[in-house]
Amino acid sequence: MSALLLRHGRFGTAVRDVLLDGGRVTAVADDLTAGAPGLPRLPRGLEVVDLGGATLLPGLTDAHVHLEQWAAARRRIDVSAARSAAEAAALVAAAVRAASPAEGAVVMGHGYRDALWPSPPDAALLDEALPGVPVVVAGADLHSAWCSTPAVRRYGVSSPAGVVREQEVMDLLARVGAAEEAVLDGWVLEAAAAAAARGVTAVVDFEYGDLVATWTRRAALLPGGPPLRVRTAVWVDRLEPTIAAGLRSGDPLPGVEDPVAAERLRVGPLKVFTDGSLGTRTAFCTHAYPGVSGPEAHGLLRTPLPELEGLLRRASSAGLDLAVHAIGDRAVRVALDGFAAAGAPGRIEHAQQVHPEDLPRFAELGVVASVQPRHAVDDRDAADEHWSGATGWAFPYRALVDAGAQVVLGSDAPVAALDPWDGIASAVHRSLDDRAAWHPEQHLDLDVALAAASGGRRAVRVGDPADLVVVAEPPAAVLARKGAAGLRTTEVLGTLVAGRWTYRTAPLG
């Protein structure tokens, strides 16, 4: 691995040189070419790149993605702007008329949000818009899907009305979206390259399926593997096979021969669901959902505490990290109780609603809050409607930080775009339009948001992995001049993983 000298990189108000060697930052000084006493000798064969005063930051991590779904969603019909089921059906029909898909092909849409629609989606609307055509539209949160009658029949969907939720959705999308391996792998690697172009150096992939096998296969497709570090989640149905294979979190994926790819591809955490989502009104909450009665009035508890404790104990004793999906405040409490009972730290994925009494428990138990700030601005109206009276502890980012919790940021792509700058902007200012920020008391300061998007790294320091991003301007200057909208369009000039360029623009040679 050749060494790389980055000259004239901006660190706040200072401009300094950085030496990268052996995949790590080995020196930072005002002028590493000066040969002054105390400075390291520059190795032979050194590549030198002048950053010209561009800002150098720690590389960005997306702590929660579904890479296959994100890659596929980039090619599906976008219905996210629809304000009703009829509008969504019309968007799908218009796209089909424009594209003329092959006869019998399944039409895939993505992104509907029905929490505020005047009436629920129904197969009949898709049948009327596209008679005889199999259509499957994934909900924005991936916890629901809406099918036409031909799709209901083709895939054996349980609901004649065509709307399914939770586990059935994941099984359905895995079947419907199953492209040929070579095609899907190409889509995923293209999406990974796009993420690298936004400064992403690492992701945790929570895609449904056998990710160890999937990413082992992909490792051979590019020299050095993908342009990102990838941690592969282990689903509950893969827990025992993973343990039997002797795999622990942090291990290289078995069978990956390329040493660079082996360094980038590692086993990640066990993934367990405790509840559903706000969008499907299945997040498990203290407050009942307005107008909902019966056993699911407070949402859905998918994994009761005794079962959760057993899974966490089993996985942690085998050396696997732990990631528990919990959105509603009651689900978050169950998750925290599970970590406490198992005597193991881990992560809570989403933590969209946290009762104030539970805030200090994150730090006490060593539980990381893995959150997706774009959800707060996308779901503010749905939260006001369905979590009325409890929005004071919804998406409580500042409260978690103030309580001592470690917070990491992600996108949950394709629920939101795989773009860390969008998440950072949403964390520092909770509004996407001209309306006032929603619960601005939960804003994060920019330096806190940047660290949360960088795996906790706040600066480029000697000894750190050489996972770095070069941006045209300091983020603080962009925020001061252009606001959160400016942060979303941050210009990325280059990205490095272990000292190797994964994205590089013309200004960097």
C-alpha cells in the first residue's frame, strides 16, 4: 500500500499537511516536506496531492442502510410526492405508460406515505389505473407494501386488499425485487460508488437476507472490493448458522481472498425487531393511536422481552454485536430492558420516541442511539397526527446527547437518501420547507452532528484510520452562509478509505 501526502489541507483556520501510510494517518504538521527535526522521513514512491486549502474531515459513516433496497429503489417509480392513494396510483400509471415495460413484468414503485392520506391504499385503485398489471409499491419505511390484484395472486399476498405489513413485506420485497445476481450486484456497487462520492467511507448494511454470502460474492467483482467499508448485519434466522460458522462481529467475511476487500468487508451485528414503524402505526407506544382500538391500538410488539433477552444473551456470548430496532417509546423501553437483562451493550436502531425517564439509561447501559435525522423532518406531520401529546419526546436527539448517550447518524436508505450531508442538515435544523423548525430544542450543534456522522471522530488525528473526506469549504462556513440547505449540497472533492482514493475529482488531480 503506497503512502500518500496530502498537502495544504484546511483544519478550521489552520492549513496543514497530512501523511497517510499503511492505511492510517501517520503525521500531521504545517509542512511535512521541510525536513525539520521531529518530522518523519517521507517514504519513497510517495504520492503527493495538493488540496489547495480544501477542508479535510474524518470520513462519514452511514450507520443504517439497506443497500439492495436502496439500489433497487433508485430504479423504481417514485410516488413519495403523492398525497392520496389515487395520486400514487396515477403516478405509477403515468410512469408505466411512458416506459412501456415488458408484458407480464412486475411494476415496482416506492415511497408512499399513507399516514395522512384521506383513505387507505387498496388493490382496486391500482387495478383501475393499470388493469391486469402486477404492481407492487413499497412504503417509504419498508414496513408496508401495496399490491394490485394480479400481484396479490402471483405472490400469494395474505390481504385481498393488497396491503401487507412488517415481516410479510420483507419476504415479499425479497421475492419481487429479486433481480439476477449479476444485475443486482452491479446496482449495489453503483450505489456504493455514489455514496463514496458524498464522502461515505463506511456503512452498516441491514439488508434482509444472508449478507455474509452476498458480500463475499460481491468482493470478487472489483479489485479491492467495494468503495466502502461494509458491516453485514446478521438476521435472527441466520443467528445459529453464523454462530456455527464461528463468525464474530468484526471478523473478515470468510472466503474473501483479496486483502483490501477482506479489510473492508466485516461481520456486523445481530438485528432484532421489537416493533414496527410510525408510518404503519405499528411502532409500540405508550399513547394509543387516534381512532385505533383493539390489541394493536398502541402498535405492535414483535419480540417480547423474554424472547429478546434470550436472543441478546445468545448472540453476545458468541461474540456478536447487538442492534435492536425500536421506534415507539414502549419498544425502546423493552429494548433497554433487554440489554439490561442480558448484561450486554449494543445499539438501538431508530429510537424515534424515547420517554424522558429512559434517556439516561442509554449511557448507563452502554447503548448507542443509532438515529436517522431525515425521518424527523419527513414524519413531523405524521407524528403530530398519530403521536399527539407525545411529540415532546419524539426524535429526541439533543436530549439523548445531553443525557450522555453516544449518538450515531444514518439514513435508513431507501427510507431516506444515502447522503450523510442530508442527515447532518436535518439534525442541525428540523425543517425542509418554509415552516419553523419542528421541536427545535432537539437540534444538534454542527460539531456534534459531524462527529455523530463520523463514528465519533471529531478531527483528523495521528493513528486514526485514513478514512477521510475532502470538501470544498468548511461545513461551519457553509451553514453560516447558506443554512441547512447549503449543507445538503456540500461539495465533496475526494474520499479515501484506508488511504486509498474511492472518489476523486479533477481539482485533486
